[in-house]
Amino acid sequence: VSIASFQLMFQGGFVGKTCQVLAWIDSNEFVDMMRFYPEDINPLQTFPVAEAEKQITSRVKIVFESSTDFFGRITVYKLDILGQDA
């Protein structure tokens, strides 16, 4: 799949501040695809993948490196990965 964008909806106050997306590639390993920085809000947020960062992948891993919550909790209500068959 060629990923075009990610859409996430968080609970305000429990948002991942710094997020890294890793893509699975042919060499059988995850590689850095992109980073994004959500706002601490409830509405759906969209994070487009820049043309230079697009990869053909069958798996992705989203790493939440930090949180807006003091205890590190993150609440994701919705996650959509939008793209096209490669």
C-alpha cells in the first residue's frame, strides 16, 4: 500500500505529542517513514505523508514518543490509514 495520510482522533489531554511512523520494507525491517505532531484537541486530525516520505509497505508501526498526560497515557478514539494499492 502507498500511504497518503493518517487520521487520528484523540481524547483531549491524552494526546501523543510526538509521533513516529515506521514502515515495513522489502529488507524485512521497519524504517523511519515520517514524524507528526498532533495538537491536544478532540477533533479528527489529518497528517499527510509528503511525496518524499512515501513508501510501499504492508505494515506500519506508530510510536508515541511522548504524551500530553503527566502519566504518559494516550487515548486514541479513531485511527484511519488512507492510501492506495501499490
